[in-house]
Amino acid sequence: MKNAVISGGSQGIGKAIAEKLLGEGFNIAICARNKEELSALETLWKGKYPERQIICFKADMSIQAEVEAFAKSVLGAFGPIDILVNNAGIFMPGLIAEEADGQLEHLMAVNLYSAYYLSRAFMPAMKARKAGHIFNMCSVASLKAYPNGGSYGISKYALLGFSDNLREELKSYDIKVTAISPGATASRSWDGSGVAAERLMEARDLADMLYASYILSAKANVEHIVMRPQQGDI
């Protein structure tokens, strides 16, 4: 049985990816900050998939020590993993000249450094096996600046750059790296926004594309997936 790790996996895109991979026969480890949500998901998933190993770990991904504790727990339970999805992220709009002090640092910690430290924790075992696939959840904000993007846009540009550099570094080890840059996707962050549901992609659309790129032959790697709502960005 294969093993997958998804950071920020208790809701939205991360939850959809976890459920997709559970359905495809993977053991799953997720992390999030909300203990109650994690406990509810663990109960639900273990009832539905009793043959799977499921880890739901409470961690704040802006804190390096908690990122590394999550990885240590997973490695102890699973051993080497097959898929790592660096999905943990936070959206905070703002203007660079006006946003609060510390906003850049916080967004970089969650959106970039968590992916950096989690990847470093799992890479040694991947390199030893010469196998594995790392997915980094970027954004259309990684591709083009937009009004009020501020430090969020900076952090997502940085995550795409991390993906490109990591891919180049790991090619000789047969480890694949795929960046995924979605546009507006149905999630809690859109609750109360007034945006019609039909203007938003479904989280399962991202999960389906991730899995489709994972099951390609060892000779092919999808380097970057860009997905937008059918009617374009919002």
C-alpha cells in the first residue's frame, strides 16, 4: 500500500486530495491546526476506509518545529512516502506599502517555508529509493500580480520558484515535482463573498488533476498545472 502526506488537509483542496487518494488505496497523513476537525475526519475516514492507515496530526505549519514534528510522526508510522502534497497555505490580501508589519514573514512561513521544511524532511528517504512525487500548491497569483495581492502574491511567486528549483535538483533521483496553480476554487475563504458557486472550481477538480499526473509513466512528469474557472479569473 502506498503512502501520501497532505499538509493543510482538513478542508478545501487538501481534504479533497486526501479523500481522492484514500479512494485510490493510499494510507494518508494530514495536518491542520483545528484539533476538533481533525478528530472528526479521522473518525469518518477510519469508518469508511478501515484497511487504511490514517494520521491526523495537529500542527501549525508556520512553526518549523511543528512541521518537523509532523514529518517525524509520519516517517515513524509509514516509513518512506510516495506522494507529498505541500498544500498548507493562508490568504491575506493587502498592499505592500500599507499591510501590517510581519504580514510578509507570516505568509512566507506558511506558504513557502512549510513546503521547504516538509520537503527536506521527506527527501532523504525518497532519494534513497529513487522514487516519489512532490506536489506544491501554488496559485494563479504565482503567475501574475494583481491589485491588493501584496505579500500573498510574493509568497506564491516564491513557492513556484521553489518548485522549479526543487524539480531540477531531484531529476537525477527520479523524483518528480509538480506545481499546481489553481484559480478560484470553492472553499471557506469564499463563504460570504457573494460570488456565485458556478464561478468557482470544485476542489475535487484539483484532486483529479493531481492524481492524473501522478499515474503517468516514470518517463513523464507534468511540471506545472494551471487551472482556472471556465469563465476565467474572478
